[in-house]
Amino acid sequence: MSSNLIEIRDLSVTFPSEAGTVQAVRNVSLDIRAGEVLGIVGESGSGKTVMSLSMIGLVAESATITGSINYNGVNLLSLDDNAMSKFRGKDIAMVFQDPLSALNPVHTIGRQIAEALLIHSDISKEAAFKRAAELLEIVGIPRPNERAQSYPHEFSGGMRQRVMIALAIANQPKVILADEPTTALDVTVQAQILDVLKTARDMTGAAVVLVTHDLGVVAGLADRVAIMYAGKVVEVGNVEELYAMPAMPYTIGLLRSIPRVDAVGSSRLTSIDGAPPSPVALPPGCAFAPRCPAAASQCSEQIPALVSLSPTRMIACVRHAEIAGLQSSGKLFIEGKQHVVSQSLSDAVALEVRSLKKTFPLMRGSVLRRRIGSVYAVDGVDLLLREGRSLALVGESGCGKTTTLLEILNMVAPESGTITVLGRDVAALSKKQRLEMRRDLQIVFQDPFASLDPRLPIGDAIAEPLQNFKIPKNEQNRRVMELLELVGLQRDHASRYPSEFSGGQRQRIAIARALALNPKVLALDEPVSALDVSVRAGVLNLLAELQEKLKLSYLFVSHDLAVVQHVADDIAVMYLGGIVESGSVQEVFARPQHPYTQALLSAVPIPDPKIERVRKRIVLEGELPSPASPPTGCRFHTRCHIRSTLTSELAAKCSTQRPELTSRNGSRVACHAPLN
């Protein structure tokens, strides 16, 4: 067993608020060992980030902190800010979740890295800037000497996160705290960042504390994992053992609620009922008891202590001895029923897009503005959504997914190509016909809180579409009550405001509003990306149930292929404005034919350490090219991992001729050298 670098004992962190005392972290004891990767996992509000910030002395001054955090015999909590600054960045470094907020926008990247070196090392400015460029090269930033002179806004999200890792490893720290380092990134960029983190760990020998809600990321990188809930650590263990035999009902629920890209078929996910408790008003006893299917009377009588099950396992559950039996008997988190993949008995088409193009002018000048080029956001997209089925539109950020969706929802003549909704060309619609058709085409946005008016009770928000179409008031009230029940909410919720609901409940409200007018087609723009994994499962199951019950057609925009595996029937993979592969989800996932599709699938983490640590991962090199100056020929050829294996003639063809989307082996693929 490795020696302990940091020993956290009885750590508690509270904050004052108007509603009362926020109990962010409650009596946490945890060891961080030299050279290991410790994953800290839990839902939003579980105390993960506050605990990690406590280790580096960055908790708000209003917080009350008790307990101890011992590093090399020094209690870090006893130090003032000046004393703590000698450890911060040198012995203990941090990679923040949002690198754009963490980096200084008015200083170059090279200067910021050099500054970290100059503060903690006896080094000249020239040597510090030279080392900054070397660190940028280590984390995989091309042309490091040149890019060191750039500013943060000139980097993509993935590149900024690489800079944060370069900053973190600059002084060879003993501990690297990584707070959700991949949350806001595409799956392909996430794979790159995880590789860089592994490089950083190997180069420095540092312990890495990986704070995340993604159990797939933890499975591939961590040695141990600690599960947090409502400010407490509820289970700790070696990652292989904990994933194979979770002992805490909360851990079991988390693992079963994760969509898996390697799932056979599309079974419903297991969801955890309810929502995490407010840290201001925690329930008595075990905080998870109100949501736990194994809860008994003794669970609410006392807060369970973290006790040892074995030399490598600890758990906080008064019924831990009975959990294995309850799980095997089917009394604990019963698996969801099989999702019925829609089988369209007719050729009826809900939505058809042909050769759709959308460009935006690229302007220069502040007074005399002139057009100097075009941004090719959507460039020749074909889509086909059949009635009663789900079509997923997937790809990296910046590939044109949302622009395509907005072009469809505008229901006006496109710049080029055709859009046909329910058999009618939108270009031929009159204003009155377009308004009527909006009843049949509705949208659920990514952020439910931003899409709901905070000043309106949710009953009024759901009724808004009905008011717009002059539905009688008594019919509006009846329909609102009906919709609340349909999406799993209570009738008396109608008088409450959006701020009184959890994220998952707000998304259910947004879905209810979208269903108010009985639409035939529902556009879903990343509807679960902002939700915790357990809440996400409930919303995905709801969408599947509504589709089966109401015979809806879904256009599902997402970058998460694991989610797509569970909700979609068909898929269209988009890259830099065009579709590179399309077909049934079952066929495309089993036998991807385009190299980009293959790379996307390989980059999705699988929440199983035995699988995740041996599977081949394709890490795409470089960044997504600019849509203002896309590559000639196949737009993927500049990042294609199979191009080096092609003949010189075929490689030249890839760089000069853009491939057409053609039928092949049951799917359609745009590639000069398709796989399989």
C-alpha cells in the first residue's frame, strides 16, 4: 500500500445562507496516496468540489471549516493565505473545470505558465519562458513557441484545458486536483485530455484526485474511488472491486443509471427516484434514505458511520450486510424493461431534409464593414426521420448540429436545399400555414432553467402554447393537469415557480410544455447533457415511454453516443457541416464504416474497468478545422487515423475529392476508404 500524502480527518465545511446553514461537507475522512489516481464521484451538490477546494485553500472566506487536512505533517487548514500560497501551485496544484474562467484573459499563455514557475522556483525569466514552451509541447499543443504568445480566447476548450494541465505540472507537484476536467468537452477532446492527464501523472509521479460525475472516466483512469452523497463519503474502494460489487445502494443506483455505448439492445436505464436533498435541510439519519429502495426504519434514526468491510473497502450503510441479498433477489433497483425500437409499418416520413446549406458572412472592419469570406455551417445535409421513430444527429461541437436544427425549426425557405415537414415543403407555406404547422413541431432545449420564465408558475408556462392558439381557459387547465401527470409531476406543482424544482424536474416541465399542443415531431437539443447521471436516466426513460404512448417522432441532437444508444432508432453522424455516415443505430454502432464514427465510438468511456482499460481507443489528432476555411476533399482527412495506411493514390483522392454519401452494407457513408 502506498504511503499517504494527504490525510483528511473529520472535515466539515458549512456556509451561511438566507435559507440557513449549508452543510456542504460533513465529517469526511479520506486518504490520498502517493502515485495513485483517486476518483471522487457524486451528483451535483454532493460536496466533491468544496472538499477539493479545501485542500488548496480556495474555499470562500464566509465558510466555516473544521477538522484537519494534513500534508507532510502540516495541517493545511491552520495556515493563512500567505502561508498556504507556498504549497498552492508547488506541492498541490489544481486543474479547474472551466479553464477560460481560470486563465487571465489579458496575459499570454506563455506568461501565465512562466509566472507559475517564477513564483516557486529560482529561475530566470528567459528560462521560465523556455520551460513554458516545453510544457505546452508536453501536453500536446502544436507549435508551442508560437502558441505561447497567444491569449486564452485564441484557444479552443480542449486546448485551454491542456494549458491548465501544463500550469498544474509546471512545478512538479505532489498532488494534482482535477475538478471535472472533461465535463464541458466533446468526447473526442475528452479522450485527448485524459491521455494528457495520464502523461502528467507519469511525468510528475503525482497523486491525482479526479473529481467527476462520470463513472466511465473513473473506470479508465482511477485506482481507487470514493462515492459522495449529501456532503459525506458513503463508499470507498479499489475501482475494480467497487464496480464489480458495489455495496452501497446509492453506488448501485449510479452504476445502473449510466447509459453504456456497448449495451446489447436498448434496455431502459435504472433511475434513482427523487432528487438529492437540500444541504440546508438534510433528512435525519442517512441522507439517501428517502430515495433508497432498501431503506428501513433504522436508516432514519442515525447517520451511518463509514466502516471497513475489508482492508480495501469502506461503506456507510446500516444495512450493508443485507445489500447483496436484496440485490440478487431483485428487490433493489430492478433493471428497466426493454425499450421497444420503433418499427415503422409504413413509409410515412415525418421530416426530410435534402442538400441543406447554410452559410454566415465573415465580416471585417468596424466602420466600413466588408465581407471577406463565409462560414460554411451546414453544407449539403441530408436527413430522413420516419414517423414514430427517433433520429439522432451527433457530432462534435461546431459541426453544425444546432444550426441544422434551427434551420428546420425556422420553417422558412432555406438558403439552399429543401426541408419537408409532415409531407409539406416549408418553402411553400403561407404565414398562416406555417403557424398551424408549429403545433406539430416543438422543441425541448438543452438548459431547462434558461428556457422557462422564472416569473411564471409552471402551470402558466405549460399553458403558454395553448394560450397562443386561443384554446379555451377551462380546456387549458384540464390539459395542464393532464400533462403534469404525464411527465411524472404532481398536479399541485402547477402553482410553483421553476426555481423550486430540481434540474430533472425542470426538464420534465419543458417536455410537458412541448407536448401541450399534441405535436407529431419533437426536436430535442441536448435534452439531458446538463443533468446528473441519475436524473438523466429518469428523463431518458420518460422520453422513451412518451414516444411509445404518443407515437412521437424525435429529432435528437446530442454529442453523447451512449445516450443515443438507448433512445434512438436511427443516427446521422455529422462532421464540419456534412453527414459522414447514417443508418440504424444498431448497424452503425456494431459496424461503423466511417473512420470518424469509429473514433467517436471508441472515445466514449465505458463504466467497467476490465473493459475500459484494455479496449483500443482512437485519439484524434488536432482540433476541428474552422468552418470558414474547411479542408479540400474529404473534410476529415486532416485528422483521419487511417489515412497513413492508404495507398498514395487513395490518400491523394481523400485530400482533393469530397466523397458522396452512398449506400453500403445497410448504411450510408461518405468515405473513399470505408471500414468493414
